[in-house]
Amino acid sequence: MNASVSKLLKGQTGDWEIVIGMEVHAQVLSKSKLFSGASTEFGAEPNSQVSFVDAGFPGMLPVINEKCVEQAVRTGLGLKAKINLRSLFDRKNYFYPDLPQGYQISQYKDPIVGEGEVTIDLKDGSSIPVRIERLHLEQDAGKSLHDQHPDSSYVDLNRSGIALMEIVTKPDMRSSEEAAAFLKKLRAIVRYLGTCDGNMDEGSMRADVNVSVCRVGGYEEFRRTGSFKTLGTRCEIKNVNSMRFIAQAVEYEARRQVEVIEGGGVIKQETRLFDARQGETRSMRSKEEAHDYRYFPDPDLLPLELDAAWVAGIEKSLPELPDEKKSRLIKAGLSAYDASVLVAERESADYFEAMVAAGADAKAAANWLNNEYFGRLNKAGLAIAEGPVSAPANAQIVMMVTDGTISGKIAKDVLDIEWNEKTGAPRQQIVEARGMKQVTDTSAIDAAIEAVIAANPDKVEEVKAKPKLSAWFVGQVMKATGGKANPAAVNAALKRRLALPDEG
């Protein structure tokens, strides 16, 4: 049974289950488009990266881009999916201003990638599988611009013809959390693979989210029989471009559907848009079915036939993916939580690995990154690549804490110096030059303890009566030494001086 079956939506007439499927459009990382040599670089002047093929000029013949095919196969292998050695391209007919050909070259019954699976990790520590139904290649459309002129809409065809991977799931997600977690995991996988940059704010990855509600037990009946009749009518929310918006859109749409049904209404199968400002979905148009698009084989393109040895070569070149990396880090001694945080983005995992390669202890490096450095990056709004402290520099700080050269508190001060001043000097040199080295000299610590005792004779008897109060003495000694004393050495010396039991 799905781990989230207990996450029910309560209505006026009882409990409801949410059922979610997703169609994710991921732009293929390739220098040129799917069927033309036009550039795919983002941010160019409108309509400056358009070939005659992209513009739909009569007589222009599409030529398949091998790199795009390779990227689709690579993604399919990363999704643990079946690679179909023979696939077909079809024409999907619909008319819209930013679709110059009047049809989209896509794949229908015979996609390049078949069934696969993605495992998603939830906040409660559980994991669930989401089945992938298919991945197919298709052209992206252009972009309509409605905010450039008060009376007219403009069309930018730079995006027209860019290769898209449409990744379609089974309706396996049962909550807004699961839907957001799936997109986050899928984004991580394609970024690890290098097949899509996942820049959702640029539109290179976006999701259509199918949401329906049914009475409790309807989903399990669907899984048992395969019949969609036990599920509610679905509505598709188009082009959602962030994990946060997906969660909000699912919550709103599921609640809306329950209220409509309980109010005596009927859910119409339709396409809706999510208004992020209002936090609500709005009707866009009735939902098209496959027959509405009048699919037929593209007469200009031969069947796409792949060599099994070529596919095997791509499989051998795959990098270590998030699940495998997480498993390895846990075996190396990291907690499941720390490992999950580190592998969520390839950049964070690479940064961590670089720190370990520079000599930092794995557990200490993970704690430092997750509890200190990544928090600073987030607060400053910086990506890992933009951070002012290199992995080897952070490794030096962690190693100095591990070997007792500095305390954890002083380590934060050293990081402050490196973050703000960007000295470029070795961290050991900063510590020596600024007198930040941890005091481990027992005579200096003993002297500080005697000074604290002399100033607070009344506290001595209290501590002897209640040894746990020794923390106060430790704090005073640390204060007296400017935070430079080794806390463990202070504790040990204090116990000797006051004859405190070890458990104190």
C-alpha cells in the first residue's frame, strides 16, 4: 500500500483521496534543435535563432539531431526504463500562433523510452516508487508574449523546435508533498545525467500536473483492476514551473474538486492554469484527447532504429546517480538525512566530495556543510558555485576542528573572515596570525580555572553538591580565554580540580 494513503483530504461528506499523475517537459541539453541546426542558447534576441525548418517554411525537411536522441536514451537509462530500439515520429496537429507548422513532431504509440521508475524520498523518512509510463521526444513550440504591447501579442520562435523530453508518470502520487518530491528528484536525475539543466525559471523544465479525487479505496481498486473508472475525473494544470507552485496547485485543485462534487456538481475534464499570485487554478480550455490531435506518422521521418551496442555504450558512461550516491554515503557513515541533503543537487555532492578528497573527515564535512556553510549560502542567495569559500578551504577549517587546533566556535569566526575578506591565505595562517589557535596548554587552562574559582568561591560548593552545574564553570573559563580554550580539556581539568565524578 502506498505510504501516503493515510494523507486524506477531509470534506463535508467524508474523506477523499488525491490521485496525481504528471507530464514533465524537459528541454534537452544540446547546442542545436531537434530537427535543425539553429542554436538553443537561452536569452538571445527574439526570433534570432530560427531556421527555415523551425519557422515551418514549405518544403523544409527535418533532419534528426543524434545528440538529442542520445540524451533521451541517457535519460531513459537513468530512469531505469526500457529503451525501445525502434520508435516512430508522428505529427500532432493543433493550431496556435506560436506553432508555425500547424503541427508538432512528436511520438505517440511508439516512444523512444518505455516504462521505468523513480524512487522519491519524503520528509518522514519513507520512500515510494513512482512508475514512469514513457519518455518521448518532441519539438517545443515558440512563445507568445502578451505583455509587450497593449493591443497585440507577439511571438518569439527562438524556442520553436528545441528538443523536449516529455516524461509521463502513472497516477502514483497521492499528495502535494509527493508531487513536489517527484519533480525535485526528477530534476536532480536529469541534472546529474547532464541531459537537461533543470532551470525552471527559464522554462527549460516545466510540468503538467493531472489531479483527481476519489472516495477512499478508489485508488487501491484502480491498482488492483487497472480500471480508471474507480478514479475521479482529472483536470490538467499546465506549465507549473516550481516545486512550491506544484504543491500549492495540487492542494487548491483537490480542494476545489471536492467542493464541486459535494455541492452536487460534476468535474469536467479540462486544462487549467495555476495563478501563483492568487494561489488558485483557473479554467483554460476543455481537455484534449489523443483523437483531437489527429496523430499520424510523419512522412518526412523514417523510423528511428537504435543499435543495442550503442545503447550499451551510453549505459556504461552514466554517472553515479542520486540514489546510488546516497547509498554509498550512508555506508560511509553519514546519516540518511545528511546524505539526502548532499545528493539533492549534483553541485552540493561534488563540493562535499571535494572536501573529503582534500582530507576532511566525511561526517565532519557533512555536518559543517549542512549546518553552517549551506545555510550561509541560502541566506545570501548564492548558488554553491558562487560561494566565496572553496571546498579545499572549508576542508582546512574542518580539519583544524577535528585535530583540535581550533574550536567549533572559532571555526565559524575563521569562516567569517574568509567569507568577508576573501584573503586567499591558508586557513592555518589566518589562525596563527590572528591568535585564534585553541588553548590546549593545561597550565594556562588551570590558571583560568583558579581565577574563576577565586572570583566565585560560593559556586564551588554548589557544583560539588550538583556536579551538573559545572557547565557554568566551563562557560566562565571559556569566556576568560576568549573562547580559545579546548572545551574537553577545560572539562577534564575542572573535574580534577574540584574532584567531580565522571558522570557530572
